[in-house]
Amino acid sequence: MDFSFIWTIISFILIFSAIVIFHEGGHFLLARINGIKVLEFTVGLGPKLIHFQKGGTEFSLRALPFGGACIFENPDELEDEEEEKENEEKLTKDLESDKTHKSFKDASVWSRIITVFAGPLFNIVLAYILGLFVVFFCGETLTTVDSVMDGYPAKEAGIQAGDVITKINGERVYLFNEIRLITFVDDSEIYTVEFLRDGQKMSVSFNPRNEGGQRMLGISSKDFVSCSNLSMFKYSALEVRYWLKATFKSLKMLFTGKLSKDDLSGPVGVAQVIDTTIDETKQYGVFTVILNMVNIAVLLSVNLGIMNLLPLPALDGGRLVFLLIEAVIGKAVPRKAEAYIHLAGIVLLLIVSVFVFFNDITKFFR
């Protein structure tokens, strides 16, 4: 039996379940704080495996470990008038029996905005919590230059060992990984590097060397800092900041055509990354594997949080657009118009999901 495959499946389920529970938990918690009734809190898709009722909410675990939902109210805006009236009457009776909560649409617009925004926000919170674990055991590498390679542009520009890189092309950097990220995504012909030398601010500009599409400065760092103390709170925040920047830069490259379809990955692609990571790190022990899985969870949680905030129909960001319009003009967008727009968004997301799934599968044969 291939135990690596089993660990891949277990890791995949645990990572996605944690991310979904935190995301939907954010919606649920802020809904309850704002007195909004939650009809169902569900993790997964498909038939129910486990479900129970508590506090007026049905909690359920479903068969497929993909996605989840925090369902506020049942009436579908696309139902005909008679069905909608019947469901609204049922919801009204439920709410009358629960005097402490109200339906989502009856809550104030700012209560709804906070509740919708809480899902992506909690993904960032989860990333920070997991980041504490990663930096506590792994530490961080900062931006003090340890060595400068002969023949590379950094040395020719006058950068020396001991210089502390503070900015590249006007972008503040705290971690050496941020320097790597910039050289990977920033295709500027000229790099302006700002640094501190003996406390004095200095700046140089030069052309990075291009080696196989990768821009090289010719510097390295061994400025390692241990985070097995209170500093882990600071460096976990910097770690999350790094992944936020990586996500935004990746999205920019995607929308500007600098990334190809093979740079996209769905659940199948993520499972493949998890499997490869387990296979390559298991020789170093179980704890190393766990650290890598947690690091993947940090990346995925940040990604899900940012992706959900994109102003696209059916996503949290798309719903926030309608709620913000309502907050500004003092009047809600017609329910049916919003519902049709979100339906179009769902159809588009399904098409994209099928494309990404098919692309992930075909990668195995290419």
C-alpha cells in the first residue's frame, strides 16, 4: 500500500477543511454578533455525513471535502412569487420563534458588510496563526547582505557584504524572500536598490542579469533570526505580508498575461503539490513534513482570502460591491437583478473550475 498517497489525501482534507471552517466561521461568528440568524453551517459538498441542530443552526459535515457554506436565509431570489412568499412566511415563523435573531436581508447594511467581509478576513487570521507555528520552528532570513558574487550587477554597482537592503524599486522589503519575489516578478530593465551601510542611507541603480528568464542581483544572505520567542508575532505578520504580496503580484501577472494557463492550479494541482512535498521531505522526518504542510496551508489560506475579495459576482467581493452600493445610495439593488448577476458569476466560476480541473489533469500527460 502507498502510504504517501494516503498521507496526501489526509493532508489535503485537513488543509482544505481548516481553511473552509475558518472562512465560513468568520461569516458565522460575525453574523451571530450582529444578530443575524444562520440557518445552516456546512463543511463540504454532497450528501450529509453528520448533522445536528444547535442554537437554531444546523451544523453539517458533507461527503466531499470541497468548499462549505454559511447559509443565512432560505428564500431564493429567483423563485417565482408564490414560492418566494411561502418560503418567506416559513422564515418569518422561524424568526418569530427566535426573537434574538433576524434574517440577513433585514439586518443593517453595515452589519451585512461586516459579516460578508469576515470570511476572507478570517482566512488571513488563520494564515497568521499558522505562520506563528512556521516561524517559531523555522525562523526568518532578513535582508543583510552576506556575500556579493563576482561578475554580477550588485557588486559592480558597489553593494557590499553587511549592507542592509531596505527597498527595491521603491518597494519596502523586510525578508530575503521578498527580494527573491521581486526578482521573479519585476521585469524592469533597471533596478533601484536602497540600503543602509553603517546606518547611512544609500541607493544604486543597475540592470539585473537575466539568466533563463530569472533576474539575478548576485547577493546572498545568512541574516537568520530565530523566532522562538515573542518575536514570532512580528515575523508571522511579516510572513503573511510576504504571501499577500506574492498573491497580489501573481494576480497582476495573470491578468496582464504574464502567466500561462499552466500556472493555474485547482484542487488537483494542489493535491499534486502536497504529494510532491511529502515525497521530497519525508526523508527528514514527520515533523518536517508537517511544517511544510502548515506552510502550504498559510499560502492557500491567504490565496482564498484574497481571491474571495475580488469584485466578481458570486464571490464575497462581488456581494460586497452590491452592499457598498446600497450603503452609498441608501437603497438596495433590486434583489432579482443581483441574483441574476450572481447566477451568471456562478456559471462563469463553474466553467473556469472545469477548465482548471481539466488543465490540472492534462498536466500529468504533458
